[in-house]
Amino acid sequence: MSKQYPSPTVLRQSIKSLMVTGLSATVLASFSLPTFAKGNPNVDCPEGTTQAAKYEWNGSYQAEGDGSAVTILSGATATSGSWTATQNISAVVIKGGSGPGATDTITYDPVVTSGDFSNEGLVNGGENTPDISNIKFCAGSGTLPPVPPAGNACDFVYAVHDGGLNNSQIVKIDASLNFTPLGPEYPGYDLEALDIAPLPGGGLYAASGRNVNGNGKQGHLYTVDMITGDLTEVGDIGHKEIDGISFNPVDGTLWGWTPKAGLITIDPNTAASTVVLAATGEFEDLTWDTAGEILYAAQNDSGSGPDKTAGIVAYDGTNLTSVCDIEISTFVGDGEIEALEMLPDGNLAFGYNNTGNQPWAAVVNLVDCDVTPIDIAYHAPLYNDIEGIAACITP
């Protein structure tokens, strides 16, 4: 059932506060490529590994015994899903149907702590592809891929600036509030959202809106090289406009907002999306709290002049509630909040555009909704329309 969002809640966030809170300096770990091998229907974990967890499909995945070492993420089905683990996983054994082709073993070298699974490698006695009946996760003694030490990419806060209607420039911001372009400008890409996957994996992601032209693509997910700024297309999210994205810092799921469908989850490997909360309306950006329990959203009101307000809304997995309503005209005139990010200290930072072409940021204390604006015009005269903010935060 479609639901109209309640009135906005205000968020103001400051890039300077993001830096002062002491973000950790860990970057993307390289991804392992899996190899596949078929086996018989009763395959145990490969030699040299031990079973870390086993899940049975019974309308949903249910752990057999203690499943705390591995979490199958929400949205998983009898044909596919994603997982994260607290142990190093070197093999996943997938079973479905019967016959010699009813088990598929995926091996990882080096080991991994997250991945995807599907029934595509299964063949039952009737030469059909069966649903998954159970999955075993096998812990190995290998080591995780090394984390690149050079550059300390997470020593920076990242933002995306919108030049004109849709010309996207990613920038990095240091602790002294110096803004540096990261890579080239991407004309026509209309990048509206930005976030970093939880550490230790990391990874900078961007999503596009609908006002694209040239090489830009509506509603697409990209990865961003945190050293060069190069964009790599992940895929089509399935919605023409994505207003905001945010990784849950605990389970690693990627969430997004689209004004025509509502709250969605997005597979960061394929960009496939699933509607979690059907709704319509505009939210400018999203951000999870550091505990991965509350998802906050920023929304601009329709007022103008001294009556212009903005708001912060909180989603706890069930309900949407208004957290703050703040009169923002004092700070931004007729400008609007465009970007939102949670700070390690529990305050919210946001960026916005301003009709006087002056870039600003601010911090909102969620306890009393007090707003502390920061004028960053001296540091960033060219970047007056920040669409997304992203910082590395360890849960």
C-alpha cells in the first residue's frame, strides 16, 4: 500500500564535524573471485575447512544450530541471496533437489567475509534448476586480501557537487576543510547520492537521478575509485531517480530512496533493488545511525522566506517518525538541504545549495534539534550545490 510521508524533519550537517570526530583510515579490500564445482547431494565442507554455519530454507533461511557466525541478509529467496560473516569463509556449499548435480560448492581464495549465492549451479534429477534447500558456510584458515595502505583514502570526507543541472564533480575534503576535485567532472551524469560501504571492506558508491544526458544513465549505481575518482557502472537500480543511498554499518546492506516507489534495498554487486516500504514523495538523502538501528532522512518543506523549514524523519524498521522540524531560512535563505550523513558522535551533518551561491554545511544535534551552521565558502567557492556526503565509519 502506498503511503505519503509525513512532514519533513530538519537535518543540518557539517563537514568540519565529520573530520573532527576522527574517521579511521582504512580503504577498500580487493574482492575475491569465486570458483565453482559440482558435487553429490551430501557434500560436507571441503577438507581443511570447518562448518561455520548451516541454513535451511523454509520460507526463509533458518539457522540449524548456532548461526551467529554468518548472517543471510534480508531479501534472500529460495533462488538467491547475500551474506556476511564474522569468520573467514573459504567455501559455501549449496544444495537443492536430488541427484549428482544437486550440490554446488563455491570456493574462495583468498577467503572472504561476505558474498552472494544462487541456485544457478544446481541441476536435479529431472535436469531442472531446483530451489535451494540448504546452505553450508565453511570457515578456512586463509587470510583476507590486504588493505591498500597508500593514500589512506578514508582520511577524507567525500562529496558530490552538481554543476548546473547534472554535471557531477566528486570532491574530497581534508581535516582543514580543503576541497580537492577527485577525478574529472562527469557531464550529464546527475549523481544525486553518495556513500561508503562499512569497513573493513569499504568502497565508495554513487547513484544517479533522472536529469541525465550524454553518457549519463537514469537510476544507475556506480563505484567510485577513492584514489582516481574513476566511475565504474554497477548496473540499473530499476528506478529512474535515486535521491539518496546509505549503507547499514552493521550488516552492510545498501538502502536507497526513490520518490516514485519509496524505500528500497540495493544489491551493491548487481544494483538490483527491492522495495521495503512503498511510499511516494521526496527525501533528499538518507543515512543510518552508527548502530545500524535507525535510518534518518532529510526533507525540504515547501515554504519560502522566513517560513522555509526542513525536517528529519526516522525509520526504525517499522514506523516513520518526525525527529526535528527546523526553520532553515536563517541559514540558507531559499536554498535547500541536499545531502545528509551521520557523524561518529551521533550528530547529523548536512550540506545544501544556496541561492546566493555560497556553499554551507551544518550540524544537527538530534537530542534537542539544535543547528550549528558552518560557512565553508572560503574553502570551497566553486562547490555550492553538494548532493551527497560520504565518510568512512567503523561500526
